[in-house]
Amino acid sequence: MENYIEEDKEFIANTYGRFNLVIKEGHGSTFVDVNGKEYIDFGSGIGTNSFGVSDKEWLDAVVSQASTIQHTSNLYYSLPQIKLAKLLCEKTGMKKVFFSNSGAESNECAIKTARKYSFDKYGKGRSEIITLINSFHGRTICTLSATGQDVFHNYFFPFVEDFKYAPANDIDALKNLISDKTCAIMIETVQGEGGVNPLDAEYIKFIDKVCKEKDILFIVDEVQTGNGRTGYLYSYMEYGVNPNIVTTAKGLAGGLPFGAILFDEKTKNVLGLGEHGTTFGGNPVCASAAYSILKRLDDDLFNHVKECRKIVEKKLSDKSLVKSISGKGMMVGIELPENVKAKDVAIKCIENGLVVLTAKTKVRLLPPLNISFSDLEKGLDILLKSIKECM
């Protein structure tokens, strides 16, 4: 394993704080490293492997499409795109879809759409977008600008202007930021990278209401919360609100790079010919993979996710080891005792045969949505053991 790690450091840009783990293969919610050691996967590629590693239905869809045509230009019509877009609209009630390659690209498209909508209707000067403190929307210059964390606003100056940041769940503070220059409000219903922090239902419903009243676009970033992760197809559906734009990626294509932007009646025709585009977005292999995932995101799966959440909360109820649990569904944030660091727990988990993630000071869990109850409980036992060993 050490040789692979040294070669990685020599030939790949050192932009990731990698753990000492070289993954070789896997199936479902388990995988093995190059030395043959087995692990339970509570990370699912940061929430992308929706049905785990090498899911058969997903794999069949990928292989079948790759053996037909692996890519075609967006200058032509593509059957996998058409099937997937239709299913997305049917399941959400949205009207049109644009396909991208990632969550950052999806959010970039949403920002462009919001500003063009406002420009077309109101002219110049109405371009401000309000996002939330501790939000995370991507790593392009524009989506870093939209991200409400100062730690990301370094080095790459100048950043894109006209973003304002509101404290989450503070309605009065949000009211004070809204002006006649505001064109959109953009949120995650659960702030993933910001610490797995859920927004209050009252706050989300207020945003929906004020956006409708003032003709401000309501954008929901479902890159991490979407595609069944919180126990709903998209997390906003829990609150009975109606966003104008929804962005998604991560789990949509089950592990392949793929994203989508969903537009409602108000926004469906904002982008015209030549005003946005991509070479690889909507790639037929990725679209076929996404179709195989999306058609299985149903009530049975959502109920399974919710039952898994109950197991997590019961197993992690020991307050001497876990101070609190945040998030929704299989998007779990674990607050640790003050003397225990999340990174140390993650390293110890790997030693003990479990892969977890971190988010700021918390341990973060994003298991495959269909993880078995037995694998979930076994992994949680390893997690608790690892926390104890770090105390």
C-alpha cells in the first residue's frame, strides 16, 4: 500500500488530505483495500454511490449504454437524456432540466439563470443573491463566492461580487438583507460541508413565501441532500415548498460524474440558445446510470432510509460518547465529546474496518441508501468502539 501512496504523492497534485487507504474493489456497502482488508462503507464516495459499490442494476445500465454509444454531442438529441429528464419532471413536478457534470456546475447554472431572469425582467442592478453562513455550493470561483464560509474566500481574488450571507434560521436577519437588488435566495435544507446542520421548517417556509411575494427566485441546492438521502426524493419536499430552481448531483448517477438543474414554470425558458452549454453534461452513459437510480427512488426506499435513521439514533444514544446527532435520514452529523477530534475518530475507524467522513468538528455518515440493517449496526458498533479508543 505504501508504494501506491508514494506514487500518488509524486504524480497527483497534493490538494486532498487523503487517509492512508487504497481501495481496490467492493460490493454493496463493503469494499476491500489492496491488502485484502475489508471495510464497511459509511461514506459512499461522499454520498454518490446511492446503492453502494457495483450495484447490479446500475452496472447493467452502464455497460449496456457504453456498448451502444459512450458519448454524443449535445448538438444532437440523446435518448438517455430524454428518458431521464422526463422522469425527473414527472417525479418532481418541475418543467425542464439542464444536465451538467457536477454539483458546482449545477449551482453555477442556477446562479446564471437567476441573474438572467432578473436582468430580462428588471434590467441591470438586480443581481444580488443571498446564501447562508456555513453554506457550501462548490469550488469554482463563482460557487466559492456563493459559499458562506470565510475559509474559502482566500487566495483566488477577485471573487464574484453580489453575494450576501445570512445566518441560518434567523428570519429577521434575512429580512434585513433582502432589498430591491435581490434576485435570488439559495439554500441547502441541511448544510452538509458546513457541519450537517438542518434548517428550521419555519425558516424554509418563510423563504418560500417571501420569494413568491417579491418575485425573488428560490434556489434549493440538493447536491448532497437530494436523491433520497434525507428520506425524501428531494429534501425540500418535506416542507411543502416550491423552489423555482433545484440543483442536484452526487447520488443522482450512482457514482458517475453527473448533475442536473431543474426549472419550474417561471424559470424553464430563461436560458436560450447559446446562453449555457457543456460538452460532457448529459453524457449518455451517465444519464443511463442516473435513470437506473432515479426509477428506484420510491417510498419503499425512503421508508428504509427513515428506519435506518431510527437505528442510528438508538445506537448512538450514549451521551458519554455522542453529544448530539444532526442531519436528516442517512445524512448524519455526530457531535463528539470535547476531548475527541473527528479526524482522529475517522483514522481509528479505518484501522477498525469502517470508513466515515468528517464535517468541521463532526463525524459525518453518508452510507449507501440501501445499506442492510445488519451492516449498519455492525458499522455503528465499530464507530462507537473507535470513539472510545480516541478518548
